[in-house]
Amino acid sequence: MPRRNQTNEKRRELLPIVARAFAERGYRRTTTAELAERCGVQENILYRLWPDKKAMFIAAIGYVYDLSVAIWSRLLKEADGKQTAAERLLAYEAEHLGEFGHSRIVFAGLSETDDPDIQAALADMYQRYQRFVREQIAAHQARRHKTAPPDAALAAWAVVGLGTVASISRELGLLSDRQRRRLMAEIGRLLLEGPAA
């Protein structure tokens, strides 16, 4: 078995490929043989990195969150002074939400919530998203509001839900790209600011 840091490096190298396979084929239809083939390794290598397919899938769920936050963190470092971090995130997501197809991993996981490990991984992912978004909304509200804004924690859950609905609309072709961008931008703005006084 490779040394620990090599194991972690190999996981980081292969995880985007594993996540892409789960995004394209779902949890049940993806086999470890297919994962190994896509990764260009033997199946036993995957089993050295993760104990089983479920662990690979749970790692893919974590990858969805980690990739989003990495992109958002880079975006937030590019402060322009005009928009708050929350406004920049909404603008970015209005334009790019779902372009990697990783929401399919989450949707596949939702059909597996009878498994307590997958359920816990999804719950953790959603709670982490909500915390991240809540922090940005609270900072936005502190900078922009003089009166009582909407509750940041509830607004954050609503933004997470908005993103989920926008992802569903993308997958099912329910809204055009323009409509989906407007949904994220306009409803997102309402969730940040609350109703007009």
C-alpha cells in the first residue's frame, strides 16, 4: 500500500474522474470496474484508496462541495468594492450554476437516503453549503441594511433551495438558460434584501 501522503495524492488525482462517472451514470449504474477503467488503474488500486463503491460515492459528494467552495473562494478574493461577496456569488451562480453537472451526484444520492452513510454525507454537504452562504448573506446584510433584514440563516436555506430548483430546471430543460439566470439573479436578490419597504 502506498504511503499515506501518496494515498491522499492519488485520491485527489482520481476523485474528479470518479465524480464525473457518478455524475454521468448515477450511483447504482456505475460499477467499480468502470471507475477503474476511467481512472486508468486496476480495480484493486481503487480499493486501496477507498474501502468500497459507497465510500467512493461519498467522497464524490464531498468533492461537489469542495469544488464549489474552491471556486467561490477564488471569486471572493477578487473584491471589486462595488458588490458584496453575496452579490458576487449570486451573479456567478446565475451564470454558471450546474455547468459541471455535479448536481447529478447529489440527485443520485437523494435516491439512496435509506443508506445512513449516504444520508449523513448529503446532510453534511447541505449544512456546509448553508453555513457558507449564511456567512456571506450576514456580511452582506451588515454592509447594506439599516433596517431589519431577512433572517440570514433562513435566507441561506432559501438560496440553497433556489440553486437546487435551478439545477433541476437545467437537467429537465424546464427553463431556458436566460430564464434560469434571471431566476437566480432576481429571486436571489429578493432573498438577500427581503421585500421592498
